[in-house]
Amino acid sequence: MDSASGRRALGFPREMLEIPAMMSAKPTFPAPDHDHGRCAAEGIAHAERICQARAQKFTAIRRQVLNALLASHRPLGAYEIIDALAASMPRPAPITVYRALNFLMANGLVHRIESRNAYLACAHGHDEAAMVAFLICDRCGSVGEIQAAPVAQSLGLAARATGFAPKLSVVEITGVCAHCQKAA
């Protein structure tokens, strides 16, 4: 770090490298023994509020897809969602699930985990365009999210400085969550 300028070795100001926790009562990684039924119910209630405020239809299939994702804190692929839904209803066509996922993503209710080609329910109160970083636990498969706007802005600026025009920035960090570290 260059003490005269207050910059780190990468050239980014210190405040750009410090990422605040999500502005939510929800922990980044819920405790393994948390009330998951309540957690899922809150996720559905959040989706209902968002859809009502935007005059969007929260159809049965959209609700069922979101429920399948809320069943755990792990990302699921589209075919895993189809398998989960097939346990309680006729097996939906892949296009039906993908359309529901597109709607849920467009409304900030689901995120796509690019490295896993999978989807994760989101019940945080952030804007659907908010930049987040995904923390992916290599042991339990859980995924947490934190705000990453400062880092994304810095990366965008660095990319544009080279003449590159970025259109999508996804930050995924793998490691081991605190719960798995304690269990080890």
C-alpha cells in the first residue's frame, strides 16, 4: 500500500476495496439450524410484494419455481428445479421453467450463478440491478451475497480504460463459509 496516496497495490482507493454487508436483517449465510420454513415463507411474501408493487402477475408456476429455489440456500440448475417440481405436479416443460426463471430474474427475485449454470432465490431488499458478489461455499454448497457495487464500478472503469465496453459483471468468490469452518 502506498501510504502517501492512501491507495492499495492494485491502485484502487481503500474505500473501493471495502465492501459493506447487505443492508438487510438476513445474514449472509443463515445458520444451519435456522427456521427454514419461515425463511421460505418470507421469500414468497417478498416476491408477492414486489410483484404487486410492479403490477406483475405472480403466477402459480412462478411461485412453484421460486418455492423450489427457496427450499435450500444452494443454487439449482433448471433441470434440478424441474425434478423438484415433478415430485408434486406433472413434470413441467423446460421452456416453462426457463420463462419463470427469466421473470423472477427480471424482478430481482432470483440470481443466476454463472459458474454453476444455476439459479439462486433472492429475498434481499436490493434493486434488481444492484451489483452483488456471490460467496459460494465449496463444502456445503450454500451461496451468500454481499454488495459489490464499489468493486464492480472499479472493474468497469478499468475495463473501459482499455477501450473495452463491459455489459455484464458477475463476481463469484469460492471458499468456505463460517458455518463449515466451525464444523471442521
